[in-house]
Amino acid sequence: MKIDIVTLFPEMFQGIFSQSIISRAINDKKVEINIHNFRDYSKDPHHKVDDTPYGGGNGMVLTCQPIFDCVEDLKTEDSIVILTTPDGTPYKQSMAYDLSKEKHLIIICGHYEGFDERIRSICDLEISIGDYILTGGEIASMVLTDSIVRLIPGVIEEESHQKDSFNNNLLDYPTYTKPRNFRGMEVPSVLVNGDHKKIEEYRKTESIKRTKERRPDLLEK
């Protein structure tokens, strides 16, 4: 897979993909991640990429030309162009699975007070990572990239993500490790008795219980 991130602030990405699972995926050639500054595509003499909104109002709006030219330079017949925006489709684990099967993703990071509405015309998907406002789409693009790359075959063990929270609309069950007793808090005996059938039953029950307590809306789906 190839992921191109289109941003005004490439420095924000320094280090974020050079650690842990993402770094290993890059080193193992499972994914290629490139960061592009769309200011480099500006045809303005001062490399300006924003302007005041028609009709008045506060803030500056990202202009079409630099983003259009940047995306068109990167795009191939295999590309899926994603725009990070608060009014996009709420991001779900199922979307991460679908996107992990694509060959090429281009993620556009919005910024400032917004972007020219016509930029939506070059996008295949508009995604929101939550009902809150960030200063820009950079963090959202990092979230998308992290959640997608870990699902690429061979990046982590398949069983690891099959049992993640939100699969089958359930939160993950509680897990424990040594010591068995820590400050009076005991590991449930069912997990140490060696009966794998009972362990699976316990985990399923606890998963449903946790979902009912913390995210009952998931069960309604």
C-alpha cells in the first residue's frame, strides 16, 4: 500500500511514523508513506494557499489551485482520495478494514477556517474522526494512517486485530498478566484453570457486559 498525505505542515509528521508498528511496516515494505506540502504547488508569487471567504466572515479559506494540482500530480487509477473534515462520515473500524485493502490512499489535511467547497469534487471520501474540532487535519490523518496500516496483511498477527474492540460491535474483553495477585486484586480464576472453552465463554460474556456498560449504543446496531 501507498499513502500520500497532503498537508501545509509536514514538520508535524516528523517522528510519528518512525516508531513501533508503523515503522516496522515501512521497513518491511508493507506500506510507503509520503508527506507532501501543497504550498509547493502554489502558483502565487508568495506561495499563498488561502484567501478571504466570499460573502465575508472570519478566518482564511484554503484555495483550490494548490490542492487540485498536488492531488492530480499524485493520483493514479488506483487512488482513493480522502478529505479529513468535521462534517465527514464518522470513522469506524469497518472503514479502516475496507481502506486497508486499497492500493493507494491520498489524504488531504484541511486547515484554517475551512477549504473552498469545490475541493470536495476531487475527493472520494470525506471522513471525520469525532464530534470535535481540531486546528487542522494533520492529527486526523495520523489516526487514519495508524488504524489502517496495522490491518495490512503481515503487519501484525491477524488474530490480534480480529479480537480488537469494535469488531462485531463489541468492546474488547479485559486482559491480565503476571502477577496473579497485585495489591489484593486477583486475576479471575477462569483464566488460569486451563479450560480454553470456559476461557472463551468468559471473554465473550465480559465483552458483552463491558459493551452494555460503556457503549450500549453499539449493541443497538
